[in-house]
Amino acid sequence: MDNAVATLLGEALPPNLEELVLGFVSTGLGDEGAKSLGASLGGCKRLRHVRLDFQNTRVGDPGIVELSKSLGSLPALHDLKLGLSETLLTDGGISGLAEALKSSAAFGRLVENDPSTDWPDRDVGANRRLELDLGKTSASDKGAQALSDAVDSLAPLLAYNLNVYETGIGDVGLGRVAKSLEGQQHLRYLNLVLANTRVSETLMLNFRGCTRILGPGIMRCADPIRSLRSLRSIKLNLRNCTELQKEAIITLAEAIGCNLSLEAVSLILLGTSLGPVLKGSGAFDALKSVTL
């Protein structure tokens, strides 16, 4: 599949389409194809669910920025998944995606005193889901900061999954991601995947292979986790995070243990020496279900 095929697919999309799932994994797709597809999507104003997977293609910043602008213009879009792993994406493209999210007709936060809308219904009932796979790209702390700035401005999410495994993101970027979670006070399920390295219900952060994450970024996650009183379940994947500091993990574990709303915790610690440390810390004694 190449740019021409993507253009033809876009031209064939009916304007009343509500759900779209397209996979371009390991094809010849590039920026021109992504741009053409984006131009066509802009006319599908009833789209609510979009799944686009560009893994291992030649798509880079120009294509992602233009596609993001089109996605941001869709007023009914509440469920978005973009697979951008192993593409030519850099911090510039992530910043463009972030700006599109900020101005999104569906994801952007509504002004609270707008008399023409019902603020609580709009925020809680929309069931917004956002999933971004940016793994094995040139993403760094700058991109993580830009994306987190966008998350700060979004209307409440039901689900937020973020994959940034094997990128250049380090403690600074992770700390900013953690800070952006503080507004998600109704978060129920938290899935942090750090392997190798206002209404939200599901959150996934994948930092596998981010070798610049040592400890400060992990510790910054503690305060949001401690304060999320609707949280029911956390999954932490710390596989092969050999450089993580013991003090940081203990701080995070204590924050988890202090959150009385939690019922289940799963920690994946393969490739580290942290399992015995956490088992002996007593941080999870009050929880119903703990898997180490």
C-alpha cells in the first residue's frame, strides 16, 4: 500500500461515516498519503471512532501535522487511536499533534460559563478516549512536554493510553507527563508500562527502553497517584528498567499504598532487582490484590 492507495481510500470514504479503522503497517505510505487521507477525513463530520495505524512507514512530521489538523476539526470525534511507532516522527510532529488536540472541536475543553452548553454533561458523558503509540521514534522530553501541555487543556478523558517506549524521553518528560495527570481526579484504572527504562478511567503509559529515566520522573508520578480518589486498578510495567533508583520505586509504592480507593496493583519487574525491595516494604499490605 502506498500514497496513491491511501488517496483512493480517502476519496471513497462516505461523509456520514461514524467509525474508521485503517492499518498501513509496514507499507510504503509516506507524508503525501497521510496528508491526502487527512484532507478526506476532514469531510467526515460524523466520525466518532478513528483507528489509524502507521507503524513502520515513512510517515513523518509533515504528514502527521496535516492529518492531526483534520482530526482536530471533527466535532463528533471522541475515540482516537494513532499508531505512529517506528515512523519518522520527531518532537516537531508531536508538537503539531498537541496543538491540534488543544484546538480540537471534540477533545478541547469547553468554557465552563458558556450558557449554551451543559458543562458537566459535556465533560462526563462524552467518554473520550485517546491512545497514542509513539514508540521507537525520535520523541524526547520536548515532545512529552508539548503533549502533556495539550492533555492539561483537554476535556476529561475516559481513557488515555500513551506508548513512548524506546524513545529519548527521560525524567524531565516523565515528570511532565505525571504533572498532566493531576487534573484527572476521576481516574479509575492506571496502566503504567515503563518496561526497560477530569474524568479518566483508563491510562496507559509505556516507557519501555527509555534509559534516561532514572528516578525523579518516577517520583513525580507519586503525587497524582496518591490524589486520584476514583482509581481502582494500577498496572506498572518496569521491565528491564535497570537504572531506576530504589528510592524512587519505594516512593511510588508508598503513594500507591496510600490511595485507599485502589483494589488491585500489578507490577512487572522482570530484569530488575526491585521485586524483593517492594515485597519487603509493606506498602501494599492494605490492598486486596497485588501481583509482583
